[in-house]
Amino acid sequence: MTALMNLYINSTRNACRIGDESRRRFEARRTVKLFLAPRDASMADAMVPDYMVSDSMIDRYFAIEPPVMRGTTEFDVIIEEIERAFVLGLFFSALSGAVVTIERMLNTARIRLHEHVSPKAKQLWNKAATNDWQPNIDALVTWKYLTDELAAELPEIYELRCCYLHSGDISTTEADSLKAVKIAYRLLNELIPA
């Protein structure tokens, strides 16, 4: 049986991978300028002044690495906003987007794979999405779609999710955001490797 899958290819970082440090930062600045442009407007990077992009924005751009290739999902709009939010310094938005992406990926992967794999996770069979990550993590590890290493790190991100969702301490939003974004991108890469 033939199966078709739509893939999203992200080549926006290619120019930032070559040349010396100043060349890479110059190319990154050009890309980050477009993060400041309205999404529904046709703009070139030359239309956004250089002073609108700070060095810290460029540093944050280099701190994360979105997947080069991933399967498209019904929640692509969330995935696409993570990078923009983090680079622009909208840390709560980036963290929120990252944990929502993780939760949706865990649920989507478990629900779609369950009928095709063994052993069945009886407590999850024919169950809809859940906000408890651990049963999905356990099932995906059992089915070898998720590494033990990433599975061990996901509960920490779940705790961040709960902290921010349920009025916990939010004094380390930037660091927490970076951690969540990196894990979300790793999960996307593990479930659909490039």
C-alpha cells in the first residue's frame, strides 16, 4: 500500500551555516529581520532596519535549531511560532508553544501508531488525547519510536508545563523556554527523523 506524507522543509538556516562568525551573524540578522515583519505582508529583509535586530536576538536564533524536515501536522501554526517567539524574546509564548507541541505530538503519535504496533497499551487503546504525558511516553518507548534518553527528559518539561499553567514560579522563563523549545524540536526530529 502506498502512503503519502506531506513534509515541511526548513532551509532558512542554510546561509547561516557557512563562512566565518561575522558572515553567519550577518545572514542570521537578515533572517531575524523577517521575524519582525507581519506574516501576511510581502517584505524583504532590506525593508527592516538593522537596528531592529539586537545581538541577543541573533544569539537566541543560534541557540535553537528547528527541524530541517518534519511531517506536516494540523498544528503546524503552533510549531512555526515557536522559533519566532523565542528569537524575539517572547519567552512565555515560546514555552507555551513548545509544551503544546510536545503534548500534541505525544498524543498524535500514540493515537495514530497504536493500531499498527504491538504490544497494545490497553489503558490507551481507543482513547482520545490526554494531558498526562507519561502513558504516551511509555507507549512510544515500548514501540521504539522514542529513545530512553528523550523519554527521561520529557517529565521535566511536563513539570515546567504544570508550573506555568498552574501558577508556579516563573522567574526563569528564558531558561525554561530554551529548554522546552530544544526538547520540542528533538521530539519532532525523533518521531520523524530527517
